[in-house]
Amino acid sequence: MKKALSVPVLMYHHVSSHKGALVTITPENFESHARFLADGGYKTLSLDEFAAFKKGRLELPKKSVLITFDDGWIDNYLVAYPILKKYSLRATIFVITDWVERSNEDKRAGDDIYIPNHKEGKKLAYEEPASAVVNWNDLANMNDVFDFASHSNAHDNESLGLDEWRDDLALSKAHIKAHGGNTQHLCWPRGNYTKELMDLAENLGFEALYTTKRGVNMPDNDLSEIKRISVKDKDAKWLKGALRLYSSPILGGLYARFKR
């Protein structure tokens, strides 16, 4: 078995027919990604497997990848989940726990659900959350495919002081724990963080911190700034090139520095 030297982490948000919308991939292109991974023999990782690789405790095949989704949009459940399940792939959703709580308390209108675009979804997350965001039951129903972990509690936290951040992350962690999610992984909202926030998150028991920075993830026992690839709304040909690049510590590292 050829061993993985670096594991790419893919970052998705929406899978919907709103072509050209912000942070969105069409179902057709997303399915081409899933089919490519399945047909190519890729191992799609759980959060625990990825963490074990980073710590140097788990050897993985060269064709390994971690699939992540940010925020917890309803299309993750209605569109992405059936496709991932069809191809027997594993993935993770980093959820905004206040939004999921609101969705859980709201009432979803029937089975014929309109899937909002990103701009609409951000508004509906507060006004009609059940129509935009997954709830805890949705996450439980998807546990054969998805892990879930924290993307903070409120997400709109750029102006928070350190004490408010502590309360936000602690509350998010408590929600995740109460519903059986992974409490050791945190994805920074909007990719914004500081050294003080990293120390705070570590003190709260988060061991793996996910960024929006591109780069490579080697088994170096450093989980403080996990790099991710922002996925483009393109077919599997794009994905093939991205995985080849970021599976190489040398090529991926050089490219990431060049693209800063």
C-alpha cells in the first residue's frame, strides 16, 4: 500500500441548483466528485481517522481524503446526503449550533421544500430556520454518512471579546455533546481566528482546529491549523487535479504559498 504523505481536506457549503451562487456546487458536479472518489478507490475519512493520521498514529492509503461541509444547510441533507450515501462515502458537517437549535424549534413545511441560495439561507436561518438549516433529527438520520462538529454557536461573532468567545464555544460544544457529535473538532467561522482564540479553544478541549487556508496536512502531530481546499463548481476533472496537488507535501506546499 502506498502511504498518504498528506491528506487533502475538501471544503463544501451548498449543493444546489443555484448555479453561480456563492459557495455552491451543482448536484451534477457534486455527483461527479462523488463518483470520481468512489470509482478511484479513495478512502473518505471520519474526523477520528483524520486526527489519528495527523498525530502519526494511523497510516492511510495515498488515496485518502476528508470531506467537510460548513454551516449545516438544508441542502446538505436533501441533496448531498443521498449522493454521498449512494457512493458509500463518509463526510463531516461543521454546524452552527444556534442555527440548528432554532431549526429544531421551528416547523418545517411539508416535504416539498424550496432550497434557498446562500444569501436567502443566511436570512432564513434567523426568520424561518427550518427551511434553511438542518435540525438535530436530520443530523441523527445522516449518521451513516456524516460526522458533525462545531462551527461555533452564533457564527456572527467577529466583534466578540475573549470572554464572549469562551461562552460561545462552550455552548456550542455542549450542544454537540448532547446530540452525539464530535466535541474535539472546531471549524473557525469565516476562517477568522487569532493565537488567543486558538489557546482558548484548546483550553475548552478542542484538539483539531480547521481553517479556510489552503495547504497540506501531514502526519506532523500539529492539529492547530488544518488546511482545506475550497471546492469549485467544476466537475471531477478539477477535483482530480486538486487532490493530486494537495496529496503531495512538496507540490501542495509550494502552490499554497504561491497562491497566498
